[in-house]
Amino acid sequence: MTESYELTRPVFFVGFMGAGKTSVARRLARVCHVASVDMDTYLERREGKKVKEIFAESGEEGFRVLETDVLAELAAKEPLLVSCGGGVVTREENRAILARAGFVVHLKVSADEAAGRISDTSTRPLFQDLEAARARCGERAPLYEGVADATVDTAGKSVFAIAREVQDVLVEEGVLCQQRK
Ligand code: S3P
């Protein structure tokens, strides 16, 4: 008998760059046999361009327009685990979609800890300088908290441990339901 789960609502992972949103969503998807998607990867495939290129060609605003479009698209699909880009909470419109459409998990991380986890900052146009990242992380903190249905502090924890914690929360909240097959 395999343990299989079903999502009753989409789950959106939010948090600053380097929080582990993509790795945790992937790990949880593997353990629970549910689908996951990374918003940036989805957007890059859809647009045929890297995030870095979109920022260079159309600026942050151009990227944000596409990001909102992709968020709305993913929110309308069959429930998935969605790892969002760190800046998704900066737009009011996006916060409304998140609040309306699903269950939001905030993976909390400090800019300093995130800097240690990000191996290649060249792919992240908004994480070029630690001082600026600290300021940005501080500005966004209330936005992440405001939209979160649950917050998991990731400091010093492995992806496995964080995924396990998130799994317990989702089961408790009735978002992830176990099925016997
Ligand atoms: C951004 C975070 C990135 C990506 C883009 C902008 C941000 O995603 O969407 O570079 O504004 O915080 P990750 O959080 O997955 O790195």
C-alpha cells in the first residue's frame, strides 16, 4: 500500500529569495505524490526567456506584469504546490489572488542566511548586494506575514525537515488529505 495524498486547494510557497521554496515544494511533491510547479521556471518556459533576460529587456515592472499573469494561470489549475518568486507579494493584485485561491505557506529566512544558500546570484537580478537584500527582506517581511496562512522558520533546518513540517501543517489544515490506494 502506498501513501498517496490529494490537495484540496493550491498551496503557494512565499518567502524571500533563498528561503528554499522550490526545493521544499519539490521534496513535498515527491513524498506525497502530488504535482509541484516553480513559477519562475513556468514563466521562463512560457516566455522562452530567462528571468534575468526579462529584467534586462523590460525591467522589474515588465517582469511583474508577466508574473501576475502566470500566478493567475496557475491559481486556476487543478490544485498544485506552487513555489512563487520572492517578489510575488509586492503587488496588491497578487496578494489578492494568493488569499483568494489557496493556502499560503511563508518560508521565513533572513537575507544573511539566504545569501549563504544561494550559490549563483547572477540568476537573481534583485540579489546582487547583501545590504540591499537585507533592506528588501525587511520591507517585504510584513507582506509575507500578511498573506501567510502558516509560517515556517527555516533557520538552520534541512529541506527534509522543513518539508516534513509543512506536510504536518497542511494535513492538519485539511489542505493535504491522505488517500489509501
Ligand atoms: C525575485 C525573486 C526570484 C525571481 C526574480 C525576482 C524577487 O525568485 O522571481 O528574480 O523579487 O524576490 P526566487 O525567490 O525563486 O529566487
